Amino acid sequence: MSQSSALRTPRSTETTAQTAPDVPGWLVALLAVASGMTVANLYYAQPLLSSLRDVFHISTATAGLLITLTQVGYVIGMLFLVPLGDRLEKRNLVTVLLAVTTLALVAAGLATGFPMLLAASLISGATSVVAQILVPFAASLAPDHARGRIVGRVMSGLLTGILLSRTLSSLVSDLAGWRVVYLGSAVLMALLAVALRAALPQHAPTTTVPYHHVLRSTVRLVRAHPALLRRGLYQAAMFGSFSAFWTTVSYVLTGPRFHYSPVGVGIFALVGAAGAAIAPFAGHWADRGLTRPITGVAFAVAALAFAVAGLGGHSIVLLALAAIAVDMAVQTTLILGQHTVYQLDPAARARLNSAFIATFFLGGALGSQLGSVAYRSGGWGAVTVLGAALPVLALLSWLTEHRTTARRQDRDAV
């Protein structure tokens, strides 16, 4: 069998996918909860940065490095671990990754210095990509007519986990200290490994080629599908603005303007969690073929949200409205982007998701660090300018999308 043929889905698999029944509701709920719990590991530190800065006697920019390295770890996991979802049996892969995540979180909770915390966070970030194995898993189980809706429901759990992680982290750290945040998450990951091991159906690999060929094929997918790179860059801009906002807003809330405690910061994060409600609607819009127009609207909403955030430096109401709008816009483009990417090659959904998520998490890591630097250099106003500029750049690219496609078609015709 040639390498190219080995990378394609067998005809019998395609037929099964087309006639597959709806995924059981309890399984969708489990996948949503599991996705939210694992991805939350990337964000527990965000409301703790002020406290960690004081505990380890480091600067604001150095403290922000914790978020950046955790997201870099996630990118590493996306590039080198998620493609294994096409090569290995998924249930076994998920179990192993969650076991490593558990050990890394224990190390983070017992860290005796900031470098140790950084290293443990890098590892836990890399193995927390379980969420991005479960999402394409759900897409593979879903029938074609309901794929957007089911992926939207799973993603709503993932996005809720991102947003509620800050609140949970703030409350736990205030009651029991920051170390318990990491140690408690380690316990949750161990329990989740057992639950998923018992509940997930076996899912055969979609390719049998060697691992290094799988990695090469991921690169070829990026070259073969311009939509994959385009949607990845769109989301990189959006996630960069999202990360800049949430990495620095805790400094604003705990600063002289508001004097919030860590618990207050966590309660504020609950406001942003309301944005997760948009995910099922985004999946519905994707199923109706509204991906392009809604994408443009989301870019505009994100830019306007940062304008509101800039005016809200002294108003908690305006900051809350901005937080909700930013989260809704980012989540909408994420669902629409994943729906587009999953249609490109059903046999390579794990690898497609790997390239897509890795691309935009690089944007998120960059946004976290640039946001910290901007806040140190120019305060909240500089952060909001940075946050607005990124979706505006994406919107400008979106406006040229049809012309770029037309030029490519003309070139291919020649």
C-alpha cells in the first residue's frame, strides 16, 4: 500500500460515517466535561499571576511567562501528540496523556521555585491536548448533518472550562493556597482518566503509516488546504487578543482602580463565561453555511469590544461587557474554523486539528507575552490597542479572501 493511500479513509469507514446515528447525549456531555477539565489546566495560573509574582519575587513580565510557556507546551503537544490520534487507538492515547498530565500537575503543586513551576507547566500544557483529541473524536462519531451541532456542544464544554478555570483557581487559592489549585487538578485528571477509559468506545486508527510519515503528512495538509492555514491565522489573531485581555485584566482588577481580591477576580471571570453560550449557535450557523459572513461579524465585534474595554478602565460594567463580547467573538470564530477544517479531509481530522490549534495557540502565547509587555510599558490602554489591532488585521485579511481564492483558481486553471 502506498503512503498516500494509507493516509486516506477506507470506503467502508466513509459509508459508516455517512449513516452513523446521533451520538448519545451522555457521551456528548462526557466529552464536553472532559474537554473543559483538561483545557482548564492552561488557565489556572492567569488569576494567580499577581500572587505568584510576590511569592517568587519576580517581575510582571516574568510572571506572564508562565502563561506563555504553558501555551507553548500546548503547541508542542498539538504538533507532536495530537497527530497520534490518527495513528493510535484513541482511548489508549487519552489514558496515557492524562496519566502524564497528572504527574506534571503534582510537580507544579510541589514546585520549590519558579523554574520548576515553569517546567511542570510546560509538560502539563503539552499533555493537556487531550481536549483536542476528544473534539475530532466527537466529529468522527457524529453524522454529517449534525456534526456542527455536536462539535459545538463539545466545544461549549471546552470553552466553559477555559473561562470557569479562572474562577475556580481564584476561589481555591484564596481558601487553600495556590498549590492546592494544581494538586486538586491532578486528582481531577486521574479521575477523568478512569472515567474516559471506561466510557469511550474503541476507535480504530485511520492510518497505519509510521509516526514520522504522519508528521510529514500534517505539513502536506497545510500546503494542500489553504483554508486550513487561513482559518488558523484568523484564530491566532483572535486568540492573541483573548490571551492579552485575560492575562492582564487581573492586574487592572487588583490594582488601585478596583482593589479586587483574587476571589473578586474569579467572580469577574464568571461574567466572561457567559460567552460560552454562543458555541451551540455557532455550530448551527456553520451547519447552515453561514461561516464566512459570521466570521466577519465576529472580527468586528472583537475589535469594538476592546474599544469598550479601553473606555472601561474605571468602569467594571464596561469591562464586563467587553469581556463577554471578546469571549463570544473568539468562540464563534473557533467553532466556525473547526467546522471548516474538519470538512477538508475526514481521514485526517486529528492532523488537521493539530495544525489548526497549534497555529492559533502560537498566536495565544504571543498575545499573552505581548499583553504583559504592553501593560508594563503603557498600562491598560496599551493592552486594549493591541487587543483591537489583532482582530482588525484578521478582518482586513477576511475582506481579501474572495480575491485570493479567485487568483488561486485562475492560476490552477492555467
